[in-house]
Amino acid sequence: MASVTHSSLTRGTRLAFDDGRLVEVVGPAGDVQATLAWEGATLAGLELPPLPDGRPAILVRGERVPHVLFGSAHPVFVGGTPVTWMGAVDWARPALIPPIEHPARIPGGAGTTILNVLARLALEAGVQAVRYAGPYPTSALWHSLLQSFRPCDGGDETAFTVGALARAARGDMAPVDVALAPAPFERVSGTVTVQLRDEVERVTVHGETYARGDGVRRIVPVDGDGWAAEVWLGGAPWARVATVTTDGALTAGPHALPPVGGAIVGQALPDPLKHALGEVIADQIAAPLGALACEVTTAMRIEWGDAGAAAARDRRDHVVVHAALWERLAPRGMAHLALALAEALAPIVAARAQAKLAEVLAAMPGVPR
């Protein structure tokens, strides 16, 4: 078609436009990452193709259907099956970030890719700032949004999540008063997946994501030119998993993680320690989840073991904390170990508290369903 034009981004991502509308995103490795169909200025559908790892195709249909909470919404399909709803949005010129009713039903990081396409469309349309308009301004959503947007005017997680319980209870769809500038990433796919903006920001290996910062799974600069994905436990590197160049090309790895052993493996944390950890965690996670921290932490079975590339891992019927934390921190005293345990368990406690809170909200009279 003569109306189709192309452009290339800094890292080699190629964009295709038909009559000025974005219709395809192709990664630097030649992989089609998203296709869009339009009917004039209205989106007919956004599709993420199947991936070699088995993830099925994801489709957001452009049609708007009535929704009891969102007013109107786009149906979302996974492998041809409808799984959830996304609040309706003006895809041609997005000024709002829509809510998703059940984001966990969208597999394999596809939700992040959908948000990234939204950010790309906003950037192409010259939109300088967008706001989330939905009842679920959670900490998890905030960190997902930071992959494709940057806060404006000093906006932060605290401002984004303030009043989250009240918003959820009343089904508040008013835009949250935190502006976000569109800043979509480029994705290099291969044996490992790399997200880049100004520099490498995230590396995904075997489904585990390594990011900038001081987390357990982090990326660190290496001598020469590149970045390493490493597992850090007890304040020091425990394993290097892969190394990539500044353009996202794999130069070493992926490497297997070291084995975990020792007499501590399989031993459970006692109830008094769990209660004390719950009190510390309550101060680390956003309200209103902190109010449930002690109850949730004490109710869990927590034992030492192999948590892989994580400080702690939720196994549903129990939680495993990495035995390397004991090996490295127990000789330094229980205070150091307890702080590390609280930090490791906080994301799991927050997720379980959020699920518990959702059950409570669902049982409240007058809450939209």
C-alpha cells in the first residue's frame, strides 16, 4: 500500500504507519511485537502475536461494550478466548490510562506490552502527559507504568496510591492526580529479553526480570561495555546469570544458578518471629495493605529453602525464603537477618493482603461488581 510509511527508533525497532496510524511494531531482531488495525481514527484491534515460549496471541478489540464499573470497555482475548475487560480509551490520542479488570489473566508480560503500545501512540500523537483513570491505583500498577511512562512534576508512588481503598470501594473512575509522560521502551527479543530506553533498563531470563536498582534481581554495569543480570542476596552478588551489551545483545549466559543446601533447608520460621516480621512489613507496604500485614504473615508457613532468583518465593501452600540469606546474615546477628527477611517477604505479604482485601471489598454491600 502506497500509504504505508516506516520509521526506525534508536535501538532498531521499526514502526509501520498506514495513513499516519501506527499499524505494526517490529523489534530489532525482526520479531513482530504488535499489530494494530484501524477504522479511520478508531482502533479496530490491537494484537500481540504468539511467542515461541508458548504464550498465545493476545487481542484487545476496539469495540466498546457496556461495563458495570468502567462504563464502557474493550474485551480482551487470550488465544481466542475472552478473559477480561479494559476500560475504553481513545487509542488515536490517549490522554488516559485505562484500568484492566483482571490483569493477572493476561499472561507473559503482555499487559506491559499493551501499556507500552499505548505510550507509543500517545507519544506519536504529541500527548505530553496522561493520567490513570480507574479504581485500582496499586503499587504493582505504579511499577508497571514506570516501564513505559515517567512521572511529571514530582509525582511518586505515595501520591499515586493515596486513598486506594476508598477508590476501589466506590469504583472511582476519576483520573488520579499524578501526571505521567509517555516514554515507551524498545524490546530486544532472543534467548534473553532486554528492555531499553536511554540505557538497558530490564533483562528477562527464563521468565525472571532483572532491573535497575537495589533489588534481588538487578542489572549492574560490567567492565568495558555492557550490563550483567545478577542475583544479589544479603547485600552482595550471589550469581551472575547473563551479560548483554548496551544495545541489548547477549554476550554471556544464561548461566544456571548455584545449588542450595545446608541444615537450615526445610526448617520453618516460628510464629513469634513471623509476628515480629509482620509488624516490620506493615511499615514497608502501602496502606491499606499494611493493616493486614501481621495477620497475613503469621498465617503463612514460611520455611528456608531454594527460592531460585528470588529472596523469597510464594509456593501457595507455603513460602520459601532463600537459605543463602541465613548463611550470609545469621553470623552478623538476628537484627540484620530479620530486616532482610522482612524485605524479602514484603512483596508476597502485599500480594496476599491485596487478595484478602479484594475478598473483603467484594463482600461489602454497595460495591460495584
